[in-house]
Amino acid sequence: MSNLIDWIRHWTSDTPNSNGKAVHVCNGEKHAVVFDSLRVLIVKDDEGLWFAQSCDIDYASSGKSLEDVQRNFELGLSETIKAHLEHFGNIDRIMRTPAQEDWRDLLDKSHGDYGLTMVAQHKIEDKVEGLPYSNIAFYQEKEAA
């Protein structure tokens, strides 16, 4: 009888005051990745381009609107997870907490601090069609009074 789970890896963000976490579970060719409470800063530059940078993992994206940058972040992160699983068999390389100097200046221009929860499931032997996760959301933080 084979094991239900071959291995589990857990990661917690090094960013101060962060609740960002990830869990990667592997069972042979099947992988499940769960991100919980990742903070994603979203800003709009002077030329109208939107930029999203996670404070908790080494990932960023851009877009032409707020909705576009959020969608690009979600889709791009899912595809990045899949690529890392195919190439390395794990997500260790994106689980690096970016240096604060990589994102600290974004706080001056920030249009929001969003929380991201995402579940991604990938079976590496087959191509993934459509969105391979069932739960992803951005939440805008309320501004302090």
C-alpha cells in the first residue's frame, strides 16, 4: 500500500508583521500548493500602468487596470508554480521573502494592500487546462483613520 502523502513542506514569511504562509503537499505526480494571507502591494505608476508586488514571496506582475493586474498576478503565480513544479519538483525558489528594499518604496505610492489566499493543484504528467485553483481573492485594507 502506498503512502497518501509523500511529503509536506511548510513556509512562513520573514516579512515583519506578516501572516503569510504556504504549504506544498506532494503525492507522486500530484502537487497541492496553498498560499494563505500573502500581502500584495498594488500601485499605479505615472504612466498609468499597474504593478503588483508581493511582500511575502518573490513574485510580481503588471497590468493596464486594477482588475487586470490582479488577474495577471493570479494567473501568473499559478503558471509560475506549475513551471517550478515541472522543472524543480518544488516551489522553494519562489518562497524567498523579498528584501524590503525591493518593495518598501511602493508604500509611498500604494493604492492598496491586498491579502491573497490561493489553492493550486497540479498534476505534472498532464497539461493543466484553465485555472487550476479553486480559491483566490484580493482584499483591500481599510485605511487607518
